Amino acid sequence: MTLRKPELVLFDLDGTLVDTAPDLAWSIDFTLQKLNLPTCGEEKVRGWIGSGIEGVLKRALTNDFNGQPETRLFNDALSIFMESYFDNICERSRIYPGVNEALNYLESADFKIGCVTNKGGRFTNKLLKEIKLFDRFGIVVSGDTLAVKKPDPQPLLHAANYFSINADAVLMVGDSVTDINAARAAGFQILCVPYGYNMGRDISELKPDIVVETLAELVNLI
């Protein structure tokens, strides 16, 4: 498919721009150790990412994708995890290949660029600053910027409204069904990468407008 040339390109964060699974997994295992529970390891955690950190933590506590831990245990675990993850948010996380090439191109061609993520603001800002991406975005919309988060379209529309850009002139770039559903609801084009966190499902099955192996391919698409 040929994409319409957008005026604004919005990026998801985890699984799209940055491979954050190693630090998430490390902090989850640290949490489990503190609670004298069996650890999970990075490979298992990768398959659980995609519906927010609370969902991942519930799966880790129960070793069950649909598990529901006891409320007190979950609250204790969440408190430990949040502190650990904030302190270790960029120890092992890395920018994916092709990301800097894509951002360099978009900046040189005067596209507006933003980041829309479900990650909480204090974590989002710290990660983007430590990995030296924060200043590249004209707007950063985090999971607690508004009262709702993706797949609700409002965070995407908020970013578009900030730049006074119509929905048909926006491209969303993501890695999951959450990004696809949010973009469709907002009336945006949606481009996906196959390497992120979609809970084990092939992203192409969900019919985004286009799938690229690396974001460097944006240079030849728009």
C-alpha cells in the first residue's frame, strides 16, 4: 500500500521505538524475589507485554496469562515494582535499529513528530530523556496525560489537536492491536512494526495499513 503523505507522525514507545522488555523483566523478577515467589525471566515477560504493566504484573504473580492475584499481594508487588522500575528504567533498554534514521529523516523533512504511549508520565519522561529521544518530539502524551489511554482515540486526537492537524493527515506508528484500534478510531493511518509487543500475535493479521521490518523504511514511504 502507498501511504498518504502525513503532516504529523506519532510514535508508540515500548516495542516501537525502544526495546524496554529487558528492564521490565528485570524489575518484575526483582519484585518476585522480594516476595519469595518464582521468577519469570525475560522471554516469558516479553510474551505478556501489551496491555499495561498491571496486566504483566498479574501474569507474573500467577504465572498465568489470565491470572488474578490476591489484591493485597498485587498491591505489595506493584509498589515494589514501581520503585525498582523507575530506578532501572534504562539500564538494559535499547533503541531499535532504524529509529534514529527515521527520526533524522522526519526532522530534516519538517514533519511534526510526537510520541503517544500508555506508559505513565514519570516513567515515559525519564526513559525518553535517558535514551536521548525526549527533545525530538514536539509533544509527548503519556498514559496519565488524559483520563483515558489507548485504545481510546483521545490521546491520539489530543496530539493532533495540539498541532492543529486533521486526522487524515496523521500517521500513527506502533506495534500492537492497541495502537491499531486507537488509530482506526481516530481516523489516522496506521503503520506497524513486527518486532514489538503484541502478546505473541502476528501484527500483520490485524491488517494495519502497512508493516515495515524497520522504521528506517519510512524514508522511502512518506
